[in-house]
Amino acid sequence: MKIFNTIILAIATVACAEEEIKDYAGDAALYFYRGSYQTIHVFQRDSVFYSFLATANERDTLYIDTRVMGYPVDRPREITLRQIDANDPLAAIPGTHYVAFNDPAIKPLMYMPANATSYRLPVILIRDASLQQQIVNLRLQIVENSDFKIGIEKQATFQIKFSDQFLPATNWRPGSSVGWFTVFGEYGKQKHWFLHTQVGFTDFDADVSTYPLAVRKFYNQQAREKLAAYNAVNPVLKEDNGQEVYFPTI
């Protein structure tokens, strides 16, 4: 799973967070991390798009990186989350679209491990039939409890937008002129489908700059060549508005 702000703002936020943690002397506090972790291709922001079309599973798990302000302790510490958009028309429904955080199946996982100051918190999404027709939102908020206060207020919430359709990815959105736009051009659902199913490229949540220029050019060339081959034996691929799918040359 791969998880928005500009890179510069995100780095600034991380730097600020690290400085706050360094000087922090209060009670233990929790926040959602912003920045790169584990590998250079993983960058967590304040929200993520997810589509079940990328898997055959009836359930899938997203992992959200949480961090502690303060020192580790030698026991597990409970993490409490709540959904803050439950009354919105397209809000995800617990038990239907995701496993509720107080469900016995996930409750044991809602703990910061002993001697740890970071934890990839699991959120289990359910492939309900309604997701074929709509995009739902799950907006989470960290709740203060006996183990944790709220860490960085601006990083106390996280949004997951998901469906069983192709969705614009983190770094490739309609109207954007940055990110994967520089490799594949303007975003389109049919273009997204083509890259996913015919080219085999799915890593749109990654920061484009983590891919060397030669690799970007390779995928761009693959997209153009495979599109030409596809159009030669099928009706010309077009977006829903009738515009022909096109990949620029880089």
C-alpha cells in the first residue's frame, strides 16, 4: 500500500516533527508520520487512494505509520482511533467497508509494541459490492487515551479513499502537471487501466524522482509501444469523453 502535500512541505513537516520529538519532555503522544520510510519508494502523506482492482482479495490491509513523541516503554500501549466522517453521505461503514477498530479480530493489533516508538497500524478494508459503484471515505483520528495524548495536531488525522474502481493515485491526479504526469501525461481512467493491465505499472503512489530517468523513459516507451500494438487489433482506446488515449514522448 502506498500513501499528499508537496515533497518540500512534507520534508519540512518531518523535520519539524523530529525537532519537536528531540525536545519533547511531556507525556507520551502519538501522531501519523509524514515522510519516507523503509524504502525510497514508500512515502506516507495525510491520505491515500486505494482500489481493490489491484487485487483478487475480498479484504486487504493498509498499514499506516504511526510515531510516538516520548520514550519507549517495556509494555504494549493501546492506540485508539475513531472515524470522524461517519455522518457524511459517502462515509465508509464499519463492518461493511472496513473492520471496525473495536472488532475482536483487530482489537489485539491496536497496540504500540513494547519498547517501540513506531508502528504500522493495520486498517482492514472489505471489498463490498457497493464499491463497484461508489468511492467511500474513511477519515481517521487519533483519540487520546491513558497511554497516549495527541502528538502533532496537524498529523492526528488520516484519510483513506477507496473503491473497486480505478482511482487517481497519490502522485497522478486529474489536472495535475507534476508527478507521473511528467512520464505518462494527463491522467485518465482508461489510461490508468491500460498502464495497470497492459504495461504492468502500478506504483503511482511513489515519488517520481525515486525512479531514475532511464527507468522513467523505459516505462514511457513501453506504454507508447504497447498502446500502438493494442490499438492495432482493438478499437482505438479512448477516455469516457471520447478523447483518444495518448502518451507523450520523454
